[in-house]
Amino acid sequence: MGYAGGIEKNPNYNHIGGHTETVQVDYDPERITYGKLLDIFWNSHRPVRQSGSRQYMNVIFYHNEEQRRQAMASKAELEEKIGRIIKTEVRPLGTFTLAEDYHQKYILKQHPLKKEMTRIYPFDPDFVNSTAVTRLNGYAGGYGDSEQLSREIEILGLSDEGKKILTGIVRR
């Protein structure tokens, strides 16, 4: 699974620049369901908080009717569970456009492990689209645990020094 930072453009939405900063997640439904991704989403932000602006709004963009149905059902279920109105919106995707290069894998680009991945992926499009780079970006951001890391550290393409750095990050 990977994600790409970008903007969703829709001129019908009245907000600055006609876009919302977002991520688009590519996933394998054999490994994780859309429902599980929704659970992760609901647990990673404050859905009862009103967005400060349309540019940074809390929103789920859906690609098809089945995703819309599942997103709406999960939103209703969460409202019932917590007894509060969810302010996160559910909207159809307009046009997804990748953000500028400097926004892609931002955490990793500020981290010593970047050198490890640019050795393997010297060209920016390959770097941005790499699942291994996405995984390292997540670990550098504090996501993932030692059990998960032990399952995948050998397939990330790291040197022995890189593995040592990454193991140190995850142990924190």
C-alpha cells in the first residue's frame, strides 16, 4: 500500500484555489479492506472538529458508489458510537493531482534514511512511487512497530547501517 500527496481539484467547491490538500491511497484489497482503511482514517484525525478551511478540510473522497456507501455507513456508525455529529465530509473525487515534488515523502526527505533510498531510487518519480520509500516515510514519521518492522526490514533495501538507524527509530 502506498499513498501520494496531492490536491483534489473541483471548481464546483467554493474554496481557495479550488483545491483541497489530500492523499490518495492505493491499496490491495486482498491485504486490507476499504473498511479497515476507513477505520484507520477515523482514528487518525478529529472527525467532530470543523475544518479551519476548505484547503485543509476533513474529507473522504470516494471513487465509486460502493466506496461512498461504505464511507457513509462508517460515518453514521461512528456518530452513533460517540453520540456526536461528525463534521468530516464524504464527497465524490473530482480530479486528483500530485502535489509538487517537495511535498512528496516530506518526512523522509528530512531524515538521514533518505540517502539510503536515493541510492536505490535516484530519479524522483521512482523515489515518490516506491512502496519501500513510502514505508520508510511512515516509520520516520513514527508509524509502525517493531513486530511490523521485523517482518519487512529485509525487503526494504537498506544497508546494515540503514537497518540500524531504522530499528532505532522504531524502538523509540
